[in-house]
Amino acid sequence: MRENINKFYNNKLLNIFVFCLLLLFGYLFESYTFCSILLFVYFLFLTIDSYGNSINIFRILGLYSIIIYLIAPIIGYYYFNIDNEFSAVWVMYMPIIKEQYFVYIFPAIIFFLLGIEIVYKEELTQKAINVFIESTEKIQNNTVGLKLIISGILALVFLNYVPQIIQYEVYIIFLFFFTGILYYYFKPKLSIKDILVLILSSSWILLTALKSTMFTIVIYMGMTISAFVVIKFSMRFGKKLLYFILLSVIVLNIQFSKMAVRNAIYYKKSNETTILFLKTFVNNISLIGNNLKSDVFFPIYVRINQGRLTAHVLKYIPKSKEIDNGERLFLTIFSSFVPRFIWPNKPQAGGKYNMKYYANMNTEKASMNVGPLGEAYGSFGALGGIVYMFLYGVLLSGIFRFLTLLTIKKPLLLLWIPIIFFQAIYSMETDTMQALNSIIKISFFLWILFKLFPSLLEPKQSIDLNYSKVN
């Protein structure tokens, strides 16, 4: 059993103190850029240190939020600004001055992290992990993992052929594929057949991603699952750092390489995506390691700079449009709880609707969105937006805490948490509705599924759990 050691990453009071200190320092000295970099370094250390010791979904979410809202905009202001040839030609520079941007965004991110930190309880997570590890014997000799993998594959095959009204439910079944892999991975003893299933399944999802440009799912689900994979190992910080660097290089390289693949599919109508991706992937290793030029990095900068899109909201509101006091935001949150067949005209989730409403920008690219910070500012202004982001962090962390309590009672539920929070990982670049919509719908779908098939959480083979050993 794992010991509950008071690790650095688990020092709640220290984390809250550091967040508040950086917030105060930034406000008093107006040094938001410097404080953003310090926050990034500190949170990066927290994230790496938590690997293997915790289900660090919120560490990944927090680090990702800091990168796309603080670090990427800093690069934009100091390098890819209006004087940069690429930014100028493509009009991808930050649309407002950095003082106007950071005076809202920096405290909003800090309060979002505080909301998560205050509610999150690492002791519960550790208890859930301990109980789960004792329960893995239950999945040694059952076929749940294989059934989930097959169900996921079939769901993806038929996804585009089912009526639109049930496509999202079929998509949820596709996500079972990843839970099925975890069922295999956490078997106490892996046979040759189990290892073969893992290799073939992983190869299938990678090849499918290459042929369909389904990179978003692979990247973000990979980020989510990465926090679970290392639970089986006890690693020192040095090894965790190498693991994190390797993971980051792979994610960055995928971002580089997928652009060449998408261009080949959309413009050249090429089917040789696998070979093209592998060639690009290998070639980009040298670019990342030795000679990363600005023309190569610019598309990645554009992709990760969510702050640029949110800045358009700060430019548009309240100068050209009044704050709506949460009228649209509350409507979209409420609609997250109501199925579309009951409310056919409920607000649409997606970037083009929010970009038009909050930033007056016309775009057909659903991947572009104002983010929760943009929604919050457009709804309540700077101060109200900061309060909203705190409550948003509290809500997400509260949901996770509730699921953790359920996991202690039903240990194998831990393997389903990645698909429940998969879209929450990148919710800071989408919108509130999409994050809550996915959590609510997937949780409700799983609740029905577990009622119909209780063996998913309670396989026939069982052991007696000694809960008294759990600290």
C-alpha cells in the first residue's frame, strides 16, 4: 500500500500562500509578466512532483491554463507582436496592450487555481488510490477491458452513420476504449496476451488519429491518462522530470506534425497520412532539439495562445457592447442540464457562437473560442469575472471530490474518471457549457450503464478489502 507522505505538491497552505503572494506582488508592483513566469515555474514543479503520487488532473489543468493564458501571451507581447513579420501578415498579435490584458487575466487565473485548491483534498485522492490498488486483483481474470475496447472501436466505426440525435452517446461509448486500456494496464499480472492487446489497441488509436486527424482526443486523453499510468511506479523527482519532458516533447512534436497531415488531407487530398506523419515527426525532433526557428514555432504559438482570443473580448466589451450580467452565460449553463430533445432550441455549444457574441468576430472554426475567462468578463466585467473564475474552479474541484468519495466505495470507478474529466482538461480553451455538458452527460450515461451492468465496477472475482489499513 502507498504511504501518505506529506509531499511538497500536497502542501495546500503553502500553495494558497504562494498564489496569494504572487497576486499581491503583481498588484502592488504591476509586474504581472514577472509574476506569471514565477507562477509557471512553481506550478510546473508542483505538476511534475505530483506525478506518480496523485491523480493530478487539476495540476495538468492548472499548468495548461497558465501556459495558454499567461506564458503564450507573454511570448506574443515580447516576440510575436505587431513588429514580427509573421504576426503582422497573419494579424495574430495581441489586440490590446499588455497592461489591460494582464490586469484581468492574471488575477482571474490565480483565483481559478485558488478555487480548485481550496476544495481539493489530496487525502481523499490518496485514500482512493490505496483502495483501488488493493482492488486491482478484481480485474485479473475478467473480460471487462476487452469488451470496453471492442465497444469503443465499434462505436467509432458507426459514429457517422447513426442519427445525429444519438451521436454524442455513441461518442461516449467510443471513449470506453480508453477505460478498457486502463483495465488491462492495471492488471496485477500482465500475460503475453494482455501485452499484445495493449500494443494492438494503442497502435489502432494512433493510426486512426493519423487517418482522421483526431489528434485532439489523443493528445488530451493522453495527458489525462498519463497521470494514471505512473501510479503503478514510484519515481524520484529526476525520473519524473525526464518523463514530463519526454511527454512534452511528444505533445509538441504531434502539434508540429499534425499540421502537415491536415494540409495533406484537406488541400492535397492525400491518403498517405501515416508515412507523412512519421517523416514529419522524425524531422521535427531535430528542429525541437537544435534549430527551432520562428517560422516553425509560429503556428504552435498561435495554437496555444488562447489569451489572444480572450483579449478580443476585453477589446470589444464594454467599449462596443455592454456587459450582459450573465444573461447568456447562465442560459448556457442551465442548458447543460437539459437534453436537446427536450429543448430543441437550446444554445449551441461551440466557438463560433461565443466568438460572435462576446468578441464580434465571425469564424466558422469551432476550435476558436473565447474561453471561460472571456465568458466571465463579457458577463460580469473584470471584478465579477474574477469571482466567477473562482467559483468555476470550486465547481470543477467539487465535482472531482464527490467522484473521489464514490471511488472509495467503488474502487474501479477510478478507471472511468479520465473519460468524465477528459474535456475538462482543455475546458479553458472552449467554454463553460462544453465542460459542464460533457461532465454531466457522461456521468449520467455511466450511472445508467452501471445500473444495467454492475459487473463493470464489481467483477465476479473479488477480494476482501481491509479498509482499516487506509489512512
